[in-house]
Amino acid sequence: MIIGHKLTKEDKEKINSFTNKYYDLYPDYLQEEIDNKVMLGFTNNNDTINQIYCYLSIDDKDINPYLAFYNYLRSNFDLSKNILEVGSGTIPILVTYLNKDNVTLMDKNLIEAFYKDYNYIKETFNVDTNIDDYDLIIGYNPCQATESIIRNAIQNNKNFSIALCGCCFLPNEYEERTSQKWHEYLYNIANELAKDNYEIKIDYFDDKLNIDYPIITGKKRW
Ligand SMILES: C[S@@+](CC[C@H](N)C(=O)[O-])C[C@H]1O[C@@H](n2cnc3c(N)ncnc32)[C@H](O)[C@@H]1O
């Protein structure tokens, strides 16, 4: 859903010069996304388009989900610790609000033109990824990586916080495949694995962001 302002002539010019310069760096399926949606406006559900708007500073700050997630993280954790951001996207945006020196990005889809100023690992995160160097694992809509982040973080006694997306990545044996069921499943495995060692919380973004999906956070108790 489009939730941002109507684009001005200057906004459109900025988008055109962005696409002239960077369009070819995107994989085919994301080029199609750009073709169809980049001129429609800031959305509550399209990471590729929102990344471009944030990169060009034509986003609506009061409904910017990355900024809202940063403010959430800031009120829950000490962000001067070492952070791994999983699934940072083609243009990493969340990191722009953080101190880039203590953040590492992990995503195979990072585009070089946009990640070269940051610490990055161009790999796929899984339950066995070594996270010894980090204190906090975060993800904004990291999709397939979500369950692995929860399992790996708890196994290794690390804090984590993930803004969940509207997809469903339940194991195949689950018949009712909705995002709500997937979120319940994640909350249950987090609680089972964490036992009393963590506070597992479900939080929501402010209504004005129009995001129905929760944030799942695990904070070590000691
Ligand atoms: C919906 S996009 C979100 C991107 C970004 N966080 C944003 O909101 O702008 C999901 C991202 O997660 C990445 N991803 C999916 N599975 C992953 C994994 N196992 N390890 C690392 N990144 C992963 C994808 O490549 C993609 O860039």
C-alpha cells in the first residue's frame, strides 16, 4: 500500500537519475519491481522501493519503518555494542541510522555500489553462522533467515530483534500457511529454546506506519 506523499517533480527527477545510473545493477526480478512501482510513492510493504526513496532522501520520515525500527532498537538495547544485521537488502538503509563502525551487514543481495562504505559479509546466514563477534543480531524483514537468527542467537546466548514480514516460512508439514501462524511458530520456538534465560517480547510499530506485522525480540536476562 502506498502511504507516502505524492511525488514532486524534483522527486521524480531524482528517481530518474537514480534508475539511469543503477538500474542495471539490480537482478531481473527487482528491475521489474522498479519498472512497475518506483514512481508510485513510499510504501508500507516494498523494501526495494523504500530503500531507493530513503537513499534519495525523498522518504516520509514520520512513516519510515527503518527509522522506526532504529528508534525501537535504541530504546531496547545498547547500540554501541557489536551488531550483525542480517538481510540488510540491496541498498542497506537501517545501518545509516546506526554507528556503521560497529555494524556488520550480511546479505547475498547487497549491491556493491551501496555497501562499500560498510562492514559486510556477502553470505547467507544460517543456524551455524559464527556469531561470536556480535552482541546483538538484528533484521528488518530478513525473510528466510528469520528462524535461523532466533535459533542461532539463543544457542549462542546473544540478544536479537527482528521486524517480521508478511511472508510465511513455516516448515513444509504445516498446512495452514499464513503469516500469523508463522509468527506464532517463531514465538513458540523462541520461548522453548530460551527457557528462563531470555525475555521474549512481541511488539508492534506505531499505527501510523500501517505495518501489521510484529517485532520479535529476545533479551538475555543475565
Ligand atoms: C524483504 S528483503 C528486506 C531487505 C531490507 N532489510 C529492507 O527491509 O529494506 C529480505 C532480504 O533478506 C535477504 N535474505 C534472505 N535470506 C537470507 C539469509 N539466510 N541470510 C542473509 N540474508 C538473507 C534477502 O537477500 C533480502 O535482501
